[in-house]
Amino acid sequence: MNNESECFPAWATRDFFEEILQNYLSGSQNHKMLSYSVKSSQSAGYASDMFFGEIKYTTKESDAEGQPLSIIIKVKPVSEMRRTVLNTMYSREIIIYRDILPQIRRLLNEIALPTEIAPRCFITKNSPTTLLALENLSAPQMGYSFADRRKGLDFNQTKGILGKLATFHACSIIINERYPHLFVPFHNPTISHHPDQENFVIFFQVGVRGLLAEVSTWEGHEEMTRKLTKLEATIVDKGVDVYKWHKNTLNVLNHNDVWTSNVIFKNNKDGTPEDTLLLDYQLCNWGSPGIDLNFLFYGSVQDHVRRRMLPQLLQFYHSVMAEILTKLKYSGKIPSHDDIVNEMTKTGFHGVNAALCLRPMAMMPPRDNMKMESFLGDDAEGVAFRKHVYGNPDYREFIEPLLQEFDELGYFD
């Protein structure tokens, strides 16, 4: 295969793939790259332009076929809308992989807890192209797979996520104590009234609009229709309030986008998770751990699991966090279980954001046009997209009782 003749992006050079291979093999010179290839994703994610790379290499002369190394390359998007939204956010993921996750790995080694939080990162670059290259855990040889986003997360999957999330949060508390400068880039909220985020926070408002169009057709929901009409005008302000943080409260580095498509599992033979890893760190944000917890429970967890098992799952999350902070000799006050519950309550409106804006997107049936720009549009395509999302009978079954629950908690006042 003559790779040099392929029509690759400008950054996809032989040297680029050789550097990835060197880092993967920890600098070993006893290897040979047999071939490399790259192709763009046909269902590119909202946050990045995604590419899939494949390297064939050998460490033995007798191995003519070579071994595969599958890579995901995330490149700063070319879409003007997404570039504007992610102008500062995209650099956060590079900081996470380059600086924060290695620190977490060192902390966990200190206490002989050899667990990984994220996939391995082989390259981060800011110039001339902003990108990072990660191991592709969904490749067949890796043995990881995603949960069914339409079905949602079961108890064991949720518990696996909470274990890694508690580890991530606890280590961030220690890193902030030892090296507070590392988290300064994450102090500015990823949800705010900053002009660069206008096209991002409007997603909340448009989401309510899509739900409102459906609820207004439900018999006996006139009062809820009125409240959702009011919420459409206030949801952005309420969402921004969730992200405000204060020095004298419990703060952690939030992943800030924990949902089914950003978590991957390696399963045992009985289908239960053997390992769980968190993906996509471009929205990381300093603030209450309730941000991640509410987003997870209301955006991805099966509703019957949340209703019946929430106390048990929060207890597990707290036990992991407390154990790690204790072993790492945290000098501050270790959060109590009540502290965690209080943080969830304090940031409870983020559960509304997740249930009204994330969950319907996760549950929607397949559709040809999945571009976020279309979903946000006011034209016929935008209306049709939102009808497809919010008119889903499965989503109505989920959201109808939850709207009453949110109303009783005062979130629509």
C-alpha cells in the first residue's frame, strides 16, 4: 500500500503516524511501520471533526502481516458555528490529556490503585492544526463497546461510571490542593452568557421549544404548557446559575458531558462491566460535583434505576471519593455523604437541562440528517427535526411523569 499517494489531510503525514507508533510503543526503536491509513467519520460528532486511523506495524521480522493499532483523531472543527462555540473549550481537552490525566495516573499509582479513567492519548497538537490522537477503544481487538443510548444505562453500568467519576473528582481535589494553577483554565464556566457561547446555550432554549410544541398537543396539559412557555425564556439564565462556583464550597473538576455516548465498557461474559472509561473531555469545568451527577442520572440512567437505586448509587460514589481522598492524605475536610446529596440538590436544575435537552436526543430513532445546525434552525427542517426528537412516544413515557416531578420541586417557577 503506497500511503504517500493517498489523499490525506495535510496533518496526516507518515511522520505523524510514526510519532503515534513511537509513543504507543514507549519509544521502542525495535519496530517497523508497515502501513497507515486515515478516513473521516461519516457521522462526525458535534464537538470535533473525527477521523479514524489505522497503523499496521511489526516488532518481528517474521511477522509479515503485522499488528493493528486503531486510532481516533479529533481535529478542531472546520464548521464556523462549532469553531466559535469551541474556541476555548477545545483546548481544555488537550490540557486534560496532556497535563491532568497523567497527574491522576501518578496519584493512583501512589496508592497502588492501577485503574485508568480515559483512553490512552498518543499526541496532542496546537499548531498548525489543533488535534489529539487517542486509542480507538471501540476497535474489535480492544474489546470495548458502547451502551444502547436509546435504552439508557442499567444499575451496573451506572455504578461503573460512578466509580470512575468519583475517582476523577477525588483526584481533581488533590491536584487542586497541590497544583492549583493547573485548573485555572477551567474556572471560566463552559455555560455562561459569554458571546462565544451564544450558539451553545441556545440549545437549551430550542430544546424547550421542541418539547413545548409536543406538550401543547397533550390533552389536560394546559398548565404545563404555560409553565414551559415561561421556562423557554428563563432556562438559559437558570442553566448559567448552575455553573457559578464559590471558593468555600465543594468543587471538583467536572467531566461535564457524562452520557451514554461518552462512556465505553469492557464487559464480562455475563454482560456486566469489567471496566468503564470516560471519553470526551472538551467541556471540563470547575464546580459542584452535582453538575456531573445530575447530568448523568437524568440524561442517561434508566428511569426506574434512578428512582429506586439513587441512594445506593450515591453512597457508592461517596465511598469511592472518600477512600481515595483518605489514602492520598487530603488535608481538607473530606466530603460527607450529606455533602454530596446537598450538592446534587443545589445544582438540581441541571437535571432539567439533561432530561429536556439531552435525553430526547439520546432516545430518538435514527434519522438521516443529524446535524446540530439543522436541529437549531427555525426553518421547516428544524421544525421537522425537533418533531422527530420530541414526538417520540418512548420519550413521552419518560418525560411526562418527570415534568410533574420537576414542577413539584419548583424548577418551573
